[in-house]
Amino acid sequence: MSQPPVPTATTDAEPVGPTADAAPVVPGAPVVKQTERPHPLTPFIRGWIVFVAIVFTFGRQLFDGRGDEDGLASLGLLWIVAGVLGLALLAGGAGYVSWRFTRFVIDDDELRIETGVLFKTSRKIAFERIQSVDILQPLAARLFGLAELRIEAGAGDSGIRLRYLSRVKAARLRDYLLARAHGTAVRLSDTADAPAPDVLFDAGVADKKLVTVLPGALVGSFLLSTEFLIPVVVLVGFGVVAATTGMGFVALGGFVPMLFGVFSLVSRRVVAMFHFTLAESSRGLRVTRGLTNLSSQSVPVDRIQGVRLCQPALWKPFGWWRVDVDIVGYASNDREDNSGGATSVLLPVASQSQVRLALSRVLPGFAVESIDLHAAPRRARAFRWFDWWTLRYGWDDRAIVTQHGWLVHERHIVPHAKTQSVRIEQGPLQRRLRLADVHVDTPKGPVHAVAHQMDVVAARELALSQLDRARAARAAAELALEHPGDVRPETPEERATGDAVLAELGADRERFLGEGGESQVFALDDTRVLRLYRAGHESATSPVVDQLRSLYGFWAHHRPEAGYGLDLPLVLDAGVTQGRSWTVDRRFAGGSLADWLRTADLTARRSALASLLDAAEALSRLPMPVPGFARLVGDGAPQTYGSLLELLNAMLAGPASRSHDDLARDVPGVARAWDRLQHDLAQRDVVPTLVHGDLGAPNAYVTVPHEGADEAAPRVTGVGDFSPHTLQADPLMDLTGAVAFLELEPYDGAVADSEWLLGLAVQRYGPDVARWIGVYRRYFGFYFSDTAEHDPRTYAWCLRQLDGE
């Protein structure tokens, strides 16, 4: 039997969530949800936009009439004005009716839009089907602080639009829907205190601007583009023909449409792309653009299927490139008009360094210049005489690259995991020359990776090997989802030796508690855990294990009566079995803070994170085993140094040398960032204290009181996983870790929580702490920058810390 429809209540107000005046719940009655209408000014805004369109249309027809007695001009100005106003009133009335009968529900349970006057339509979209959520602000809407929310929900779906909401509410709903689309268990109330985005460019406080296209470069690149020059040449041709033949009226038939085409091109390439800004947000990349109509488009990096780099011949002296991308869900919107539609343009014009910066966000650690490209055979010039020398293809372990063209040079990049299919095409002339084209297919868009005019044997080899690379890349991506962050999945050999260690020490895989970058942890009983170090990890060496065991014992021996306020590790036993180092540690009372944060509500999260600052302060009070600035764990440790700068430079020496080439490629101002860091650290005057060096949620333990306990708030009660990062240095380093490393956590509110925690730190310790947290962000950006190959996500975070210089 079908269920009766759920009744809804209607309100004209615009709250962030359901209103407080919801009907009382009657046991057994169906749930009544408060629906909302768009902003009350919506009919006026839509009517105004239609009015402008009508005036433009009538004006163009008047000019096109050229005095014809049968044209609109024959009606007289009064009738024309009356007609325009009448149509505008009709449009405004239609807009009012549409607004009156448009209702929506966006809450923690559903996304539902109801429309229709005579025929009611109710569309309910599952959160997981949402592909993108964009904000559009036509000029009239911007003047009143309103915005349109556009939601794309899968291939073949036309998407939905909410016209219009307040700008702040539209931004909050966008962030909420994107979070739910990524599977994050966030609630709408969590966004209630989110800071409002920038009024001009829709940039939130957490967004980091990567590239802003200057007006001079935008206009200059447009004037030097073939899209502009060819119509101009044609216009000049019409003018010459008209002047020399005296057939101006005939030439006018081709001149006027071409002129409107040029105006349309200016609108698409200059007005629509004006002040183009590429920024990085907590949910991917964000593109904002537009002189009159402001469009803000979210670009989830995981939905980018390929990249195209274009360089017209006239751009080459300036070093300019254009960057386009294939994005799942935007195949039908492959345009860059001034209506605010989704665009596939990642950068309309950019320098080589800006292109590298953008690519470092799309494909962290990938360098297109480093790929060895293969040329087409010389016999291909008989078929492609005009550009055969530009035909190239190549690949590495991340992506395949093809390039062609001299008038417009193009490079197409497709990550192996995004390859949908591979096909070989061969025409009759190609068969005679033993040539073939290999197509690497991606979703419909600007990227068309084709290795042109290959030898038939090489073409077949490329096609088959590309399928193998795509299969392996997808398998690796699935493993990465199972082992997020810097957690490397076990090899079969590691798993076999690990099983042997577990069996010998009385544990098994069913007692698995968690893992990090250096070890896996298994329960032995209620008071002990087995820590099994990963093969080859620095912390797995016997000297490091011995140093940690000694350090933990030192703290336990010197523990004051009142304790340290934190549970600390204690090594009860250690050894090496089949080449694998292990320790038996005292078990922490609490659970992993990182795991708990993913499902905790906002209030509980903020309480626990506040206590993470308390933990950083407690660590700074731990007794130091040696005097002065020192490295406590690692080769030759403990090692003492004469100053903070000397110690931190010694810590940076290895990572900075290993990542030198990557940073030089991906961070245009890396030398300036390094010099600034040296200058700031030389000015820091501080008494050394104990520094964990990697104080983040994965290394903290949280205790959540049971219901009815005296203390109801969750708090951090333990810190573990001391390592070669552990120093005697500046206590603000751990404060920075507590704030900054939170951005690496996978739950959706992590960036907002990091900003809140920074504000709390400033409130507690004074405004100067924000400056030094910024300094140590750069330090950690360099320190963890050698992770490009095995941890692209952490590497991308490092780039964000260094790009600000």
C-alpha cells in the first residue's frame, strides 16, 4: 500500500535550517517539515533581468530596421515604451507566481525542491549524487546581496536552481551540500557559525588564492588569439570589398553578423573571465570570475579527468598558456559565456609558473616537462606535412601526455586512473603508410588525448600497455582509499612477516586497533598493546626504539606526584622478529582523536580540540633529558645545538635537499619563502622546551565521558608516537601542529575547526602567536615536503604553506 504524502508547512523567511516554529510532534503522525521559499526579492530581480533583456532585444531590432517603414520604429516611441513595460510587468508577474510556488527543504535528511502551479513537481536528490554546487550572482542580484544556487546531480540530470537566496546562506548551503556529497557526516547546524565569504570574489577566509589573472594579461591574450584575429581579418575584408566595389549594402549583410560575433566573443573571453581567480578551498579548487555577473564554481579535484594546455603561436613570446580540464558532470556545459554557466577553463591565460602551480593541485608531484616524449616516424610528414614535427607522446607512472600543433600548440594530460578506454584508429592512407592514431578516451570535454601518426606496432603496444597502466592505477587508488594519508598499504612480504610476529607474541589481525605512517597497533590485553613497526621506516631501527624506550622511561621515573596531565607512552618490552621491530607498550585509556573527530558533532569536537591546546602546553612542561636545544631521537641522538636556528636547519637539511626539485617546480616563490623563514627563525628568542614535533589528531587520544559522568565534555588525555621529530625547541611548534595539521584530517569541518582553534590560541596566548604559527607553518611545509611520491595529499598541504610567500 502506498504511503500518504508528507504534509509540509511553508514560510517566507530564510533561516539557515528548519525554523524554530515547527509544528509539535504528535505520536504516530507523519513528520511535518518546514519548507522555505527563496528570498522575497526574487520576483523583482528576475523581472529586472527580463526587462534588460527585452530592452536589448527591442533596441537591436530598432537598429537593424535601418529606418524601414515596416519596422518597430514605425510604431512610435510611446507604443514601444508601453510594450516594453507591459512585457516587463508580465515577466515580473510570472516571476512572482514562480517564486510563490517554489519551495525547498535542505536539512540533515534530504534535499527536496517543489515547483509548479498547475502541475506540481517535487524533486528529491540523494546527497551522494551531487556532483557540483555553484553560486551565480547576476549584476542585479549582486546589488541586493543575493545569489543563485545551482546544483548539478549526475549525468543526464538537468540539475536544479534556487533563485535567489541571500549570498551568505547560498555559501553555507553550498559548503554543506558539498560536504554531504563527499560522504562526510556533517550537519547543517555545523555551518551556522561559518564566516561569510568575501563579498567581491566569494572567497572564504579558509580559501587560499593561487592565481589571479590580471586584466592586462587577459585583454592582451584575447587580442593575440586566433579566435579574435580571424573575425577581425574577415571584418576588414568586408570593409575593403565594400569600399572598392561600392557594394556596401551587400557587404553589410555579412558585416553585421560578424560584428555581433566579435561582441559575443568579447563577452565570453573578456567580460566573463574578468578578474579570474583560481583558489584552493577545503573541498577542492574554486574558480570565481566575471565583471558584471559573478560566478563561483567549485571544482572537485577528484572529478578532474584530464588537462589540456594550449599556447597559440602569438602567445609564445610572452610565455602564456591556457589551461582547460575535463570535469565529470560538466560535459554539457563546455562553454565560457557570461551567463555564469559552469566552465571547463581552469586558467584563461597564465605564465609557466602559474601553470605549474595549478598542475601541482590537480596532479601533486607531477611534472609534464620531465616526461620523455616520443616523436612520430618521419614518414608521417607525407600525411601531416603541416605539423608532423610537433606530434609527440609519452608517459610516466602517473599520466600519459600527447601534444600536437604549431599554430596552436596543445598538450593533453590524462592520469592513468582516469582512462576510460583506449582505441586505435587507422584510415586508408594511414594503412598504406603503416601509421595509426591511439585515442585515450575521457568524458566529453576539451581534453582529447591522441597520439597521432604512430607506427602501427608502437600504436598497438601503447594501447595495450596503457590499459595495463590504467588498471594498475585504479587498483592503487582503491588501496589509497583504504589507507588514507601517509599510511602505506602492506606488501605481501610485509604482511607475511607481520603475521609471524603477531603469532609469536600472542596477537592476531582481529585485534587490530589502528595504524599510522610508522607502525600498526594491536591489542594484547586491556593494559598492553603491540606496536609493529613498518619495514624500512626510520622509527623501526633498533637505535630509535632504544632511544624512545629510554625517553619514556625517563619521564616515568621523573613523573611528579600530580602527573603531567597526560598519559604518555611506556615501552614494556621490545625486540626484532624476522627483521621486523616491535614494542609492547602501555595501552592508552582513550581512543584515537582522529577517528573520533570524523563522526563527532560540532560542540563535542570544539571541546576536545580546545583540550588539544592544553595537551600542547602540558608537553612543554615535560622534563628534558639534556640541556639546551637538541634533537632527542634519530641518528646520533641526543644531539645538542647552539641555537634554535641551528637545530631547525639541521632538521630541514635532509627533507629540503630531497624535495628541492619538486619545490622549485611547484612553488614559484620557494627561494623567497626559505629566506623569509631563515630571517624569522633567527629573530626568535625562546627558552627550549620539549616538543613532540608531530602533534596532530592521529597522535592524540581522546576520552569521551559516559552518560551521567561528572565531566561531560570529551578531552584529550594522552599523546603518543614520539619519533625522530621530537626535539627540545620552541613550544609554539606543537601549538602550530595542533592548529595546522588539523587541516589534513579527512572530515569536512576540519578546516573550519583549524581556523577556530587558531582564534582560540590567539585569545589564550595573545595576537603575536598568530605570526609565529605562520612561521612554523612554513617550517613544517619544508620539513614534510619530501612526501610528493608516497603522499601527494601531504605534499599538497606543504605547497599551501609555502605559496603564501
